[in-house]
Amino acid sequence: AFKGVSADLDALVDLLESVEHFLKRLNIYTKVPPTPAMTEIVVKIMVELLSTLALVTKQIRQGRSKKFVKKLFGENEVDAILQRLDRLTQDEARTTAAQTLDVVYGLVQNMRVVIDGKRMFDLSTLATARHRAAVSGKPLVRFIDNNKLVLYLTRYCLAGDKLQEDVQNWLSPPDPWKNHNLARGSRHTGTAAWFVASSTLPEWKSSGPRSLLWIHGKQQALISSTIIDNIDTMTKSGLASLAFFYCDFREDEKKDLRGLLSSVLVQLCYQSDSYSQILSRFYSEHANGSKHPSDDELVLCLKDMLGVPGQATVYLIIDGLDECSNTSAMPSPREKVLNLLKDLMESRLPNLRICVTSRPEIDIQAGLEPLTFHSISLHDERGQMEDIENYIKSVINTDPNMRRWKTADKERVIEVLIEKSDGMFRWVYCQIVYLRLCLPGRIRHALDELPETLDETYERALRDINKANWEFAYRLFQCVAVAFRPLRVAELAEILSFDFKTGPIPKFHEDLHMEDPVEAVLSTTSSLLAIVDVEGSLIIQFSHYSVKEYLTSSRLAETNDIILRHYHISMTVAHTLAAQACL
């Protein structure tokens, strides 16, 4: 009898321990969102436990604890309860394993966001194990044991990291995020919100093949960066793939087709296993990077990616097409990009949407108009004018100099700038730079003499340069104009320390070295050159594409104004000067 009682008590202890262990696991489950399958199993276990505990409680309150225990033990109810709990616990373990695998798989798929190494091969082994575990309800360890899984994931990360680095070095794509961050940083709060709220954006997103949206005007980067941010939110939920490219006159690799293609290919391969496999195969077909692909081969690789069925819609945004070189070459870099767009549109790729922004140059207009699903002129958009108005008001009310102006003067400045802006942010910016230095009594006089065009605005800026700084300013313009990449401020300070009048080979003079090159640049040519912080390094560049265009234009070279003509930049002469400095 004692032996039987001892066995019964052991069974009761097992039951209570099962309850305790489940409650501990339940505490963990409540910390993460459960799947429906897990919720169902947890509920079943709780029903079983609560039913048993409720029955025990009822018997004890009625003074029948001995009778209940005797009945419970005598009919092996504890063993039966434990067996049912064991079955439910096994289901719980299998479901937990499947859910854990799902999380691990998702983590690996998105590991490119967490670590710098991006995957460049498929996950078929892990995906197959995940599917078999989920379908059978059996633990993952039946297909990949824990040690092998850890080893697999480790090798996966290392291999993906290495292959990503190899392909990156092979294609050497320019970084579009540098331009995007600069454009986004220059956006005033609320800028381009009108475009996001308009019907054009959703119509373009939902349109079919041959859906090319062309946005033309000036200062398109504000619109482009807004569209990119909007699409980027869709990529986070798997509803879209995004590739974008900023054409940039300041960097050679961002002015031609090859830079665009290499950047787009690498961006897309990060967002799909299928795209990764295509680029990986493309890499191996070129002797693992020993052979350089032609532009035509890069185009074919891109079309292979875009033709893969079952993928999310790909949104390709190209900003500032007019900044692509339009040289006398046959075809010019700009013509090559236009030909690519025509090729992609004529291929009628169902998952591709393209947006291009540019100034309405004649060749661009001729190339894009036959392809466009819709075109927008920023100069005709009321939203653009509202953005300009909000920008002007914000600057006037926050600038230390301008916010002290009389209310009447502020209102007059806002009125005149809006009226004369013609939808050009750039023109407005230059006038604000000029007006903020005016004495309060001279504001209205300055407004009456505002230049009508950007050319006239730049003429005023050149005339305002102190005669003693003419040579310094001109040398600045020359160096920035011919630089193959944006010049760092420290590099420019070195170049300007040379005396180019000493003969074919200039001599370096320590006394010409600038103590504060940043201040020297900004105080001399504040509206024509800009100093920006790019990844912790200060670089100097033209403040706008139109500045370089004006300084190298034939209209400046042929002007009758001797002072202005002095600043015309001959690219041949400027390249010679840079070469002499290198010697």
C-alpha cells in the first residue's frame, strides 16, 4: 500500500512540475508575438491544466480531498492527464521549432541590412529544411541539427561577405546614397509633400508596362529624393524593389551609362535571391571578375533580372539626367542612357516602373516624350510654388540677420521672391544669400535691382568678388571644374599654395598656404561654391550644376564685359593647370 501511495505522490509531483514548467514557458511566449498555430496549442494546454486544477480546487473546498485523491489515483487519472499534456507539449515543441526556424530564416534573408556583407547565393538548403519542418510539424533538428545550423549560418555570412566584396570591387559602382543624403538634407520640412499627395504618384505605381514618369524643371532632386524615400518604405514590407541613381556632373562615374548600370545591378541583387543568383552567375561567367563586362553585357544582365517572374515591382529612379555628359562623342554618355531607357520601355517588362527627372533639354525631351506614361513640368505646379514660399518664409524667420527685419520688409521680400522665382529654387537661394547681407535700409532698393535670370545672378556674384581676390577665385573655379572627383578642402589648399607664374613647373610657396581655407572660400564665392561634409570629409564643389555650365559657356567667353570674361573657364587650360600642380 505504501508503495502504491508513493507512486501516486510521484505522479502528482510530475503533474505539478508540468504545470510549473509550462507557466515558465508561457512567460517567455508572452514576450513575442505568437503564430496562430502556437496560440491554439497554448490554449489547449491551458484548458487541460485549468480543468484539472479547477476540479481539484472544487473537491478540496467541499471537503472531499481524500475521496478525490483516491479517485484520481485509483483510476490513473494523473497518468492520463500527464499523457495528454505530453502530447500537447510535443506539439508545442514542434511548433516552437518551426516558428524559430521561420524567424532564423527571415533573419538570414535580411542579414544584409544588419551586417555589411550581402548575400550573393540562394538559401535553398535552409529553405528546404524550413519547409519540411513546417509541413511535417517535426523539429528543425530532424533536418539540420543545431551545430550544423550554426556552422551553416556562419559559413553563409562569411561567404556572402566575401562574394559581395568581390563583386563590389569588380563592378565598382558609384554610391548613390551620398547624393541622396545630401538631397534629403537640403529638403525643407514638407517639401514635395504635394507630389506625394497627388494622384500622379499612385497612378504611376499602379500603371502597367511602358510606365515612364518624366519630371522636368529645376531643382528636381527635391522631388527625386522624396519619391525614393516613399518607395523605400514599400521595400521594407516586401512590396517593392528600389534602385536609384543620381547623375552628378561633379563625378565622372556618375555621368555615364556604366556607372548607372553597375549601381543598379548591385542595388537590385541585395533585394532578391533570384537577382543575387543572376549577378553571381554573371560574375562567374566573367572568370570570377577577371574579365570586365561590356556595357551591352551589363544591360543584358539587368534585363535578365527584370524579367524574372514572381518578383516585387522594381522602381528605378534616375535623377538629373541632364547632368550626364552630352559631348560630341557618338553616342554621347547622355544618348547611351536615353537608349537604355528606350530599350527597357520597348521590352515591356511588366514589373518595371521608371521615373526620370531632368531639365527640359531639347535632346532629353525628344528622347523621353515618346516613352512617357506621364510628364510633369515643375514650373507649372502650384505645389512647387508653395514649397518655394514655405522655404522663403522659413529662412527669413530663422536667419539671425533676416528675422530682425521689419515685418513690412519681410513681407515685401517674400512677395517679390515668389513673384520672380519662376519655380526656381536655385534662383531664390542665390537672392536670399545676397539679401541677407543687406542693411535694413537697403532691402527695398536691392529688391528693385534683383537679376531676372540665373545668368544675371551669377554675373552679379562675379562682380561682387573683390579685385584683390580675382586670381584666387578664378583658380578655385578652374580646380573644381576639372576635378575627376570632388576635391577635399585640404587638397585645394595645397593646390592654391602654388605660384603658376614662375614657369612651366609651378613652385610651392608656404606663405601662400591658407590658414582657414573654408572661410577663404565661403567669404570669396559664397553663392557659387559650396563646402559640404561627406562622410566626415569636407569637400568643395560648385553649389549647382548651372554654375559650372555658366562659367564654361560660350556666352560668358563672348561677353563684352572684361571683368566677367576674365572668369570664363577653358577646360583645356584648366586641365593644364591641374597637371602642372601635380608635377
